[in-house]
Amino acid sequence: MEPSLLLEVMLIFFLGIGSQWVAWRFRMPAIVVMAVTGLLIGPVLGFINPEEDFGSLYSPIISVAVAIILFEGSLNLSFKELRGLGKPVFRISTVGAFIAWILGSLTAHYIAGLSWAVAFVIGGLFIVTGPTVIMPLLRQAKLKPRPAKILKWEGIIVDPIGALLAVFAFEIIVYLTSNDPDGTALIMFFAASMFAAVFGWLCGRAIGFIFERGHIPEFLKSPAVFTVVILCFTVADEIMHETGLLSVTAMGITLANMGISSVADMRHFKENISILLISAIFIMLTASLQIDTILEIFSPNIIGYVLLMMFLVRPLSIFLSTFRTGLTFNEKLLVGWIAPRGIVALTVSSYFATILLDAGYEDAEILTTLTFGLVFFTVIAHGFSIGWLAKRLNLSMEGRPGTLIVGSNKFTVELAKSLAKVNVPIIIVDRSWQKLKLAREAGVPFYHEEFLSEQTEHHLDTIPYEYLIAATDSNSYNALVCTTFMPEYGRTNVFKVSPYDKVSKSTEIVSKVGGRILFKQEVNLEDLIEKVESGFVFRQTMITEQYSYKQYLDEKDEETVFLYIIKPSGKINYYSEEMRTVPSAGDIIVSLMPPTKEKAKIQARLTNES
């Protein structure tokens, strides 16, 4: 029995998000898992075929989803990110794109056997990478800021450029092969492209102006933005196909650089929508492929074309375009290798396959196969290699997950020192230079700025830090920090010191919002500072088969405060009221212990062992 359309929609979303979870759980490239899932549920098992089942709605759904994904990506392109990177990003997006177009077209003609006309159309399209494949890889690999920003900017900026290059190449072909050449179409192309960019800028400015003047209530802001994105894309695309991508990119970049706080507040919501759309669209596209198409990608000419695109065209275009831009050899090598193709390449190539066939170019039949071959092989090769290569080139932030502490005081400085001893990246942030004196004197990394300010967002690299601890002397501020950064760090990775007062057992609102309470409810920041001042020490204890966690609990002093657990993998688990982890053999427990009793305990153990 054929599944209903409603069941199919449910299955696509379920499998898309399920693939993301499997990739996260087993540390696999998400795009690889999604591609394999789509192939299994579609051409292999034949359970669904979205292109047939959705009918005339299939293309509009894909187009709108791609527009929203590209807009969400461009909404993160703040020009402040480009300090020191403007030159390489500009060169890669212009000179590098042009070189990749020419070399890719030559490869398509001589290796894949395409005619010059079809080769130059597809060569322009294949310069794209795109946020649909780059963003999942960046989340997975945790690259250092410079290569991560370059890949992100290139993926988003070059996406519409690649589509426009393909359109431009097609218009040139039509002009040159026409019996009665007419330059009107070329003039229309440039006029439509200019209109799309200006229209996108106007849409961005209009939304920004309306938001700043308060003409739209908060609950309507996200729906309004999505509606304008679809309007912006559709109007431009109706004038000339593929210019809609340029329009939404221009709109997103405009909004990103207007400094509107309400737009920043919506970023996490739009990012969640984008992840959902990427998951669903990737499943839909791969599930719509035919089994013959999949088998055909293993033909020698297609494999040869893909290998040259990966190992020659891409690296050469990057190395030539970034000459004297300040990038290191390792950065060029990584950027020159990572160029997975994704949704835009698949969707736009099918459009050009149709119009080229209608124009009499019979070799355009293999465009879908060629595109899928490039997408499939680059997604797998780059998905599985980016983490390994980044580590080998020393461009990865991999290692023990770091901790960012807001608030400098005697306890947080000692906590930071204990974490630094076990090679955990650590930084203390405080707006008070006087309070940071403790961190400076202790040699602990610090950052002097208001943590909630926009300046901190642009100047402080937070990539190495997986955990956030709010430990200032203001419970309200701690709760605000946790609430603000919970979407970014995750609910389980945001902590605050206990807001409870021992005497009054305060139940004020700040104790109920924000992050999880650090260590235990009965011990607040004042208690922790008092313990450090009275000589309490940070002590590591390893749990073994011979010395169990139960024994450790039985022997511990009632004044001991459990701080965190170091797992054999290097992962840190902070103690909190909601912690479910039970330490096992191989774990190291770090605790704050009374000094004299700890010395006596160590002495007693040494005596027993001797």
C-alpha cells in the first residue's frame, strides 16, 4: 500500500532529525547519514519518491526551503567577523570562483565528455558549496575561527554566484549559437541580477526600519521575516530564474549588519528551522533519485571528473586566489580540500538539465548523474576527513571541552587553576578590571568586558568553550547570563552558582530560571569563597575497581563539595542538583576538601598501604 502524503511528510521529517541525532550520537558527518538514509528509503527500498508524490509542489517546496536556509546563513555574516579575513574571503569568492569555473568547465569537457556549452553551464554551477553542507561540517569539526569563518562566508556568498554563473553561461551560449544574435537577454540578465541585489537590500532595510520603530509586535517578528524572505526570493526569481538566491542573501547580510537586537534574538529560532529544513530537503532530494542514476555515477568518466574536481580544480583555485592574503599553508590546504556540494547544486542542475535538453543539447542527460556523483563523493570524502585533517594541520579546536566562567573571585580563580592543571581550556570574563586582578596574578586567561555586550560577541572566541558557568555576586545577573546563552550552549551545559540564602532559604525567581545550580543547592558563592579563604583544597580522587564510588562517599567529610568528574575520554561533568551521572572505575572526581582532614586521610592511607 502506498503511504499517504501526510505519512510521507512525517517520515521525511522524522528520518531527517533522526539522522541528525544518529550523527551527533556516534560522531559521524550528518550530511553523510542523511544522504544514506534518503537513498535507503527512496531508490533502494522504494518506499517513497517525493518528486513523484509531491508532484507540482516538489520544486516550489525545495526552492523556498533553500531560500530560507540561505537567508538564515547570511544572517550570520557580520562584516565585523571579517577583520583580518576580508582579503582572502573576497579573493576566494571572486578570483577563486572564476578560476574554479574555468578549470571545472575544462574538466567537464575533456574528462566527463560534455559539449563546451553544457560544460560551461555546469562548471559555473559547481563552484557552489553552500550552508546546507558546510554548516553541518563546521558543527562537527570544531575548526579554529579563521578557517571556519572562511568556509562559512564562501559557502554562503558563492551559492548565489554559482547559480548566476550558470545562468550567465547559458545566456552566452544562446546568444552565440543564435542565427539572429540579440543582446537583449544578456542585458536582462545583468539588469535582473542588479535588481535582485538591490531588492534584497531594500527588503532588509525595510524590515530593519520597521523593527527599530516598533511597528511589529514581538510575536509577529519571526513570521514577518519569513514572509518577507519568501516574498524577496519569489519576486526576484519570477523576473529571472536563480536570482532569488542572490536577493535573499543580500537581505540577510543587510539585516546582519544593522545591529538590530531583535534580529539577533531570532537567530537561534531561525537556526533551528534551518536545521529542520536541511534535514528534510536532503532526505527528499536523495530519496527522489533513480537507482539507474546511482549506478551510473560509478562510470569511469564520472569518477575521473569527480576526482579531478576534488584533487586538482578546488585546491588549485584556492592556492592561486589566496596568494599573498596572509593565510598559512595549512589553512590553504584545509580550505582547498573542503568543498562539499549540496542542495543548491542538486536543485539547480536539474533545472538546467531540462532547459539544455529543450535547447537541443542531448549530452545534458547526464547532468543529474554527474551532479549527484559530485555531491555524493564530496559529502562522504569531506564529511569523514575534515576532523582528521584539521587535527593533523593543527586547525582543530578538538580536545577537552573548555569552560567559560563569568565572574572573577577567589573561588572561580582557584576553580580555573584546577581545570587548567588537567589541560581544560579555561577563561574568566568580568567587566571589573579590579576583580580580574585575582585572575591576572594567578596567570589564568581572562577577558575584560561586559559579557552580555555586543563587543564581547564579536571579539571573544567562544568556540573552545563547551560549558558556561555564571558565578558573579549577583544572582539576577547570573540568571540573565544563563538564560541568554542557554540556546547557544545547551540547557545541560549552562550553570550558575546557587542563589539560595542559607538563612532565609530564598525562593526568589532567579533560583528557578536560567541554568542548572552548580555543585549543590546548599552551597552558594559566598560559602565557596569562604572555604577557599579558610584553606580548603582542590583534590583529585580516582575511582577504581578496588576503590569504588560508594567507598569514596562513605569516607568523605561532610564539608566536602564535589566539583566535577573527569571521564577517561577527557569529558568534564560538573556536579549539580540535576546530575544523573554516577562515577565509575577510571573516573577522576575533583572536590573541594577541608585541608587538615584531607592531610590526615592521606597520611592514614599511606600508612595502611605501607
